[in-house]
Amino acid sequence: MTQPELTAAPVLSTNPEYEPAAVQVETSTFSPSEIRTIYETDRTVDWILSNNYSRITLQFPDDLLRDSTEVEKTLQDGLKKGRKADSVEDGIDGLKVEDNDTKEEKKIYILADTSYGSCCVDEVSAEHAEADCIVHYGRACLSPTNRLPVLHIFTTLPLDLQALISSFISTFPDKSTPVVLTSSLPYSSHIPTIYETLTSEGYTSIFASSVIHNPSSPIPNRTCPSTDLISTYHILHIDQPLTSLILTLSTLTSSTSLQIFDPKTNIISSSASNRLLLRRYALLSHIRAAGIFGILINTLSSNNYLSTIKSLQTLLAKHYKKSYLVTVGKLNAAKLANFAEVEVWIVIGCWESAVVDERREMWRVVVTPWEATVALDGGEGVGVDGWRGDWEAFKTKIEDYQALQAEKEDGESGDGGEGGSDDESEEPVFDFRTGRYISTAKPMKVVRTSLIEAPSGSNGDSSSSTALTTTQKDKSLSVMINNQISPAAEYLQQKRGWKGLGSDFAEVEYDQDGNEVWRGDEGAVVEEGRKGVARGYHVHEGETRT
């Protein structure tokens, strides 16, 4: 039965007027006095007034956004009272009209969605509001920032101290057992009270850690016993630690134990870090067998992340690996799956976000710079920094190791030995998981022996540096960009069916020189779009639109 042909637009069966759906907004469950205590609004107001900041941004994690408006109102009230008190103390001279005109009104902005992880200070979003400072709430990695001053408010969370003490006594009945007390930042204020209670119970070897701004410490951002003694201590961590922290703490407790107290269940349990370590070390075989790497930027605020990227690019080039630099904001499997040609991702982030949880089911393996260095260079020159993002130490040790390797190579070349073929002496790469030989583990190796120059134009001018060049060798097609093999472009040309907007109707072919030959109609002319930040776009005519 054929459908009747429509001669007019069908009548809409729904109401043409827009009716917004009802959205349930989660409100704060704290009273005004609790807001002032938990979020330390008095200290925040004093910090803002003492530094005379006029544009303040408040960064909340997702689980604390429900309190953001109440915190903003409390801060506004505190700032108004502070300015009024100043004017009264100044007397008649402080109440002059000219002084009031020059005083800039203090504006507060709430950052509802951070660019990267919530533990990192989001300087990018703050700059959209032209902020003078940032107040960061909740759990934080305490990584040093580059551009803006930051005040960290850890937002103290309640803790059942009696349940923790009881669980501690049952877990460590011997009162001479050395134990390090540490916790997540929202519970750090309870550590002194716990220490005093345990000391009164007769424990003699308790070390209470305190918060410091040092991510490269053996326990990140915490004080700890001396290096030669910390391996003899057990560690009790309050709150479920992140994967990166579990890996770090497990290396310190290889001969002792790592105990975790869950504030939700009030139970102490042992950490299953051994299986996690085995899974992380198993990723090293992926790194050795991979030929295409994606260096994934997961922070724009931590110091020295640019130098770390340069060190990684140098390391990968040394082993003839191809690398691409990518930034996608917050990580998820769908974003990384768009780059199907990348075999291994190396994350450049803070020490907390450097280890991506395996339960997130990423399309490809996601590793840390330390793991990549261990797999390719055996960990030489890296020391025992492990999975943490101590980028300054990482950079220094990589540079020292590269200088040492350069001296060795100079000494070997000065011995007068004949330089044989790299291909003949090259060590084969096998995948330890399958036992197969990997021929694509070093895609940039051929660059040293076979470089293809870009063809010159008919008028004598050389072609663009970004022109694609193809070569037929051993019945396999290689794609060159600026005299460099591009595995990503080769993957795009050979394996991907969709090649961009308009590729479904455009008829494009390549001649013997690799130049595009259009067989169909050309597409529309590309026009320049808007640019700038979200609060004020600039169009191509020079106008500003909000």
C-alpha cells in the first residue's frame, strides 16, 4: 500500500507554544552558620579585602554546586560589611564622594563547569571572567599555578571519630605499631584530634601527617617520616583514595600494609593494590609495541607541563615513535575514540588525574609519562617518582639522562667503529601478550633512510610545506606531510570511510604525485566564524556580540 503524497505541511499534534520542562534544582542542606563554618567564608572575605581583589571566581566541584549560591550570598554580605566598616574607621575623609567613585565594586563569579578535573584550579575559565583571583573548594591536587593567586578551602566534612578509633584499635592491637595517619583534604582537620586520642590510648608510634603544598612529597602534599623510615610504617588513609594515590601509597607500604577507613561505612579495610599494580605494569607491553602515541593534555594550570610535553616528544622521537598533541578537556571514552589511529595515550595532568581509572573503559590504553619512560628507556633517569606528576623533577631527570646518553654516543663514535645499518642491528619488537612480531612499532624509522621531497610546481615554486605526498613501496602506501611520514593521514586515507564534511558527495582522486583531483562540484567557500571568549565574541567585521 503506497502512502498518499503530502500537499501541505502536517498539522502539529502538540502545543506550538514552548513549555519548559520542570527541572528539580538541588538546594543546600546546610544552615547559614554551617555555610560560614564549612566554607570558611570569614577567612575568604579577609583574604579578598586584604589583597583588594575586585573580580573573584569561585570554583566548586560537581557535588558542592548545590551550596554555591548560598556561599556567594554569604561572601557578598561579608564584603559589604567589610567595606562599610572600612569607611567608618576612615572617618570623614573616608566618606568623600571622590573616594567612593574610585572604589570598584567587587564582583563574584561561580565556575559551574571546569575545563579539566575538579581537583585542578581552572585558570582558563577564570580568565573568561577576567578574574583577579580564584577560590577553590573541595578536594584539590594543590599543583602550583601559573597566572592567578588561589585560596584553597577544603570544606571540612563530618567524621565519626569514635567509630574510627574503635576500628583503629581492632586493626592495630599492638600499641607500638608504627602508623602514619593521613586523609583526603576534607578530613585533614580531624587528624590532630585523632592523634591526641590515640596517644591517650597508649599508642607510641603514631605519625600525624599535615597538609603541605608539595605534590612531590613521598605522600603527596603531606608531611611524612624520613625516607629511610617510612617503609617501616603502616598507613591509615581516611576516605577512599584515588587510583593514583593508591599506587603511590602501595609503593611505600610494600613490606607493611595500606589500610583505608571509609567514612560512609565506618569500616577499615585493606587496599587491594597488588592486583592494581600488576595491571599497570602489564600496560608496559602495550607501550613498547605501539607506534602511534597521543600526548593528551589534561591540565593548563600546573607548572612545567609544557616542558614535560617537550621531554616526552623527544623521548618518543628517539625511539622512532610518532606522537600527536591533543587536548579535549574532560576525558571520556567517546572523545578519545575519535582518534582511532592512536594506539597509546600519555596523559599530562596533575598527580591525581595522571592515572585514568580503568573502569572508565577507554578505547585505547591510557598511561602516565613515567610508565612510558619505563617501557621505552627502562626507567633510567626517572628515579622512583612513580605515577605522580612531579613535572619539575621529571624534566630535570630526563634532561640529565639524555645528556648522559649523548656522552655515551659521542664516546662510541670516537672509538672509530664503523657505523653499520640501523635496520640490521635493530632489536625486534614483540607483543608479550600475543607473542607476535610488531613491524609497526617504529613508524618513523624509515625517515632516516628514505625521505621523499615534495614535488615542485610548474612555475618553479616549491609546494606548500603541508602538502601530502604519497609513495608506492612494497605495495604499501605511505603518506608524507612535510617530508615526514604521517601514520594518522595514512590511517585516514586507507581505513576511514568518512573523511569530513562534504566527503559523501565530493568526488576526489589522487594523481601519481599525490595531488588532489576534483571530479565533482566544489564545495562552498569557507568563511571566518566567531572568535574570542564566551562573554564577548568578535565577528570578522570587528563588532563584539554577547
